[in-house]
Amino acid sequence: MKVVKTAGYETRLGDLVRDARDLLRRRYLMLLAIAAVVTVIGVALTTRITPIYKGTARVQIDPSRNPLLRAQSEEQAQLANEAIETEVSAMSSGDLVRDVVKRLNLANDPEFVPAPASGKPPLTPEQKMAAAIGAVRGRVDASRERLTYVITVSFRSRDPGKAALVANTFAQAYLDKKVGDKIGTAERQSQWLQKRMDELANEIRQADERVAQYQAQSGIVRGAASQQGTIVDQQITPLSLQLAAAEATAAEARSKEQSARDQVRRGQLDAISDVRQSVTVQDLKRQEAMLQQTMEDMRSRYGPRHPDFIKTEEQLSAIRKLMRSEEVGVIGSLKANANAAEAQAGSLRGAIAKLEQKQGDNARASVIADSLQRDADSKHAAYDKMASQALESRQAAQNSIAQARIVDQADMPTAPSWPNRKLLYALSLMAGLGIGIAVIVTQEMMVTGLRSVDDVEEEVGVPLIAAIPQVGGKRPADIVVEKPTSQFAEALRNARASLIGVRGQARPKVIALTSALPGEGKTTTAFALARVMAMNGDRTIVIDTDVRRAQLRNIVETPMPRFGLVQYLHGEGSIEDAIEPSGTPNLDQILVTEPYFSSENLFGNDQMPDLLDKLSERYDAIILDLPPLIGLADGRFLAALADAVALVIRWNTTPKHAVATAAASLKADNANLVGTIFTMVDTNSNSIGAYYYSEQYSKYYQGE
């Protein structure tokens, strides 16, 4: 089966989790610092908020006298939602708020009516009242408890005692306003409505009798859903349906007949569907086929003059005559069917024409009947409306609305309703974490360095052959000797294995390490790699060709030499004068005694290739510490002389464009760029950079 790979990289959940974990490992200090600062600020602001207390009273409405009683047998009716919501709105109405302000003299309370600023005239009583009403109305809340008949009224204040007092006053003012008000004129209105209903009932009976009498005289019947019509109307509808069906049948029969006639004129009787479907024709065709087969057998055996052949031929002719006769009969049957269908349709058309004449006579009677019915319907509607008004009037005579009572007095609150300090503390912590995550994600997005194997291969186009971890100390290269089983040493052994190739291939002798920019750990990596090769039995020499910085002399343990690479290339001595032991078995070195700055093309002549040829005869591996590629030409000359070149990249630091530029320079010079090496990798970032620094490998590394 062929497997089709989709374009692009499909991110998996595990990859996202590992990326997030690495991000937290690298920047957890920043996250904690931001979260702590934001949390402290949030806690400080929360403690300065003035607490607000809420007093709550509850009022119950009794629906036993609801005007919308659904059945007389129900012991308790239900108030409509609209009626209850109306009472909820009345709890905070302007009139009720004014009443409460007057009862408690809140117009002179500084919490609701602050004193005017200095230099401004004092407020008039009307202004104080308006300000108090606005302040109190903004602090009162009324709501219905779920689907019950209980209305909750709450009031907020800085004083807990005042919050409970105002809430209880609102509940009491509501009861004083709504309960006990009798409507004096409701009873008289109810009596008048009852008298008018009796008169309408008599008029309705007379109108219904007139409608029924006229409908009976005119032959008008009342169908389903009170739809009126005459007997003629009821007869003509089914006849119309029958006529439509008969005309469709006649058209179909006539079409079949016409089609059959056309086939007869063309001599294609077999193409007629009724002929093909005839059982007799089908049987004769089978006999015809059998006789034809028999004749063919006799023709081949006895010839066309044999008596049996002649007899069979006569039988075949007779059968064909019968077939033609049967086919003619089928066509005649089609014609008869078409004539019968036409006759039936004509009969139905005649019957409908007679009924239509009678229908015209009944039209005037139907108009009169409809007029009488509309008059009766209007009286019915007037009666229903009057009955509804009478019911509302009777209920209003009993009470203005359902009974109400206070079921819970507001108690003095012991804890403020605002702020919820614990919640705000938690929100401050969450906000701090959110801001911290946003900051570290932004920082991560602003990083221009390379971190993953995919980043390297995408930018450079060559594999990552090693990822060297970040280590401390002044001489990191000493770790390969002091701790040969450490992660640092193992990473360099991986680099060696990738550089020398596999068995069966010619291993490179001259190996150059370079970088795009200074300060990427190139010199340390070159010296440590040379030590690893020497410790693995290779006769190795490391050469410092970065003459402008001459850093290798600062990390080796040997005394500063008097003769170095620059002197040798100037012809001031022999190769033996330049080579000196490094202190590590199998490892020699050629250093630069001091930084050398000159405009001359030090490596552009034949001296350096000649030196490498001579050293290749004596050593298994020659490690070149090249200068950075960007901005300097020396590294490009030397990289072209090497058998293999490795580009050193500082993990998460070296910009992508710098790495891409350096790799392009090497490829343009036909240098053999075999891979890249990450340096100073965060060992906690196993899922991003150091691809073998994970907890599963922890037992393999010792002496960390």
C-alpha cells in the first residue's frame, strides 16, 4: 500500500507539552518574579477597597386570589410571570424609593448625599431629595427567587446596620402600598357588566337560530372546522377528482394507441410494449425459436427438401400467422380501452356541467348565510370579552393583587459582600501567572537563535551531529579527561563518530571547526574534540588558525610557546619548532603565540596546504580551529583545504540569518560541510536541543 505523506509538520499534543515544559524550565524565574509582583500589587489594592455590606429581606406573594384562576376546583392558582415581574419592578420604583428616603431621612445622610465641595453653595432640600433618591435607587436590588412567589429585596451600604434597616424599610413600604387597597368602584362595574352579558346572551341565541333556519332552507351544511357549503358543493368536489382521474386515464390510453399505430406504420410490431408483455405472444415466440432451431438442425442433416424439414417450415409459418393475429388483437384492445376511457370522461364532464348550473343558483343563498353567520360571530366575541372584563372586575373588588407578607427580616450582615478578598487574591495570582506566561512566551518568540534539529536542518541543510551541554568552570575541555563518561564527553564522542564516518569509507584527516560569529564556543569545542580523538587512539594534532584572537593558548595547560603558526608561515623556523605536546597522550598542538593583525593573505599561499600535507603523513586527525566566517576571509580559505568542516552554533543564541550566511559561504567555496554542532545547550531542554539529554539516559552518565 502506498503511503502519502502530508505536507508540513503536524504538531502533536506530546510535542506541545514538551515545548511548554522546556519553556518553563528555561524561564521559570522570570515567570515566578512577574507572578509574585502582580500578586503583591493585587493584594495591596484589595486591602485598600472599602467593604460593602448587603442587607436582604424576603417578601412572599400569596396567589390564592389570582384573577387568572384556571379551574374552580384548584385550591391554589398560579400567578403569571408577567404579574410577578411587575411586582419586582415596583420594589425599586421611584415612588417607593421616595417613600423610603422620607421614612429614614436619608436626604441628610452623608453616605447618600455628600457635602458640597468648598466654595459651592449648599444643596436645597429638593436637590438633596433628588440626590438621595438616585443614590438609594442605585443600591437597591429586587429579584424573584427562581420560580417561587418570593421576592428578594437587597440594599448595599458601608454600614451593616444601615444595610439591614433600609432593606426592611423597603419591604414594609411595599406592603403598606400594595396590601389593603380596595377598589371602591369595582363592584358597581361588575354589576353593570353582568347585566350587559345577560342581554348579549339573548341576542346570541336569536342570531344562532336565524343562521340554522336559513341554512336548512337553502341546503347549506356545516362541514369540519365550521366551514359552510351547499349539497351541490359537496357533490361537485368528488366528481371533479373523478373527472381528473378519468381524463388522465383516457390520455394515457390514447397515447398508447397512437404509439402502437406509429409502430404499425413502421412495421415494428415487436416494439409495442403491450405486444411484448402478452403471454400468448411470448409463448408463440418461444415456439418459433424452437422450430427455427429444429429447422437449422434438419437443414444441416437432411437438406431443405426433406419432408420433415418442409413440415416444420409449414408449422413455423402457421405460428408466425398466429403471432401476427395476436399482435393485431392487442392493438385493437388498446383502441377499445382508449374509447372507453374517453366515454367515461365525457360522462363525468356532463354531470359536472349540470351541477355547476345548480351551484350558480346557490351562490346568492351562501352570501346571505355568511352575513347571518358573521353577525352571530360578532355577538359571540362581544360576549367573551365582556365575560373576561366581568371576571377581572370581580377579582378587583376582592383585592388589588394577591396577598403579600414578609417572610424574612433582614439581619445585620456580619461579613461584607464586597470585596471577596480570597477570590481577589486568587485572581491576582492567576493574573500574575497569566501575565508572566505572556511575557515569557513573548520573550521566546523574540529569540532568533536555533534550538532544534529541525531548525538546523531547515536553515543549513546538513544534519546536527552533536549537541554539547552547557558546563561551568574555566576549562570545559578538561571535562573529557576528568569525567570521560559525562554528557559533555559523550556529546564530543558523538561528534567524532559523525566526522570520521562509517567503516568502509575513507575517513577525513583534516577536520575544521568554524562558526558564524565569535563567542560561540568554537575553540573549546575544537580542543575538546581533539582530546577525545587522542583518547580514542588517534594520533591527533590541533592547530589554532584564528590568529586574530589566539584563544587556544589560553585554554591549554602547557606554557606559552615562543614559536607558533604565524612564525612558521613566515618561514622563520621548521615544522618541528611549531609542534609541541599538549600534555594529553597522542595529542600535539600548534598555537598562535599572540594575536596577529595584518592585511597580508597569511593563508592564501602554498605554505598552509604544504603544512597540512606534511602533518597528514604523521597524524591520523588534524583539527583546525578556524576563525569566524562572517566578516573574515581567513576562515573561508582554510575551510576549502579541510576534508570535513563542522559549523559550530551556540544554542538558542546565534541568529538564524548568521548561520544561514555562514553555511552559504562554505557551500559557495565548495567546502565539505558535513554537519553542525550545538554548543552550550541547556540540559533541561531535552525535547528541543539536546536530543539525548533526557531522564532515560541519566544512568549512562556519571561523574557529573
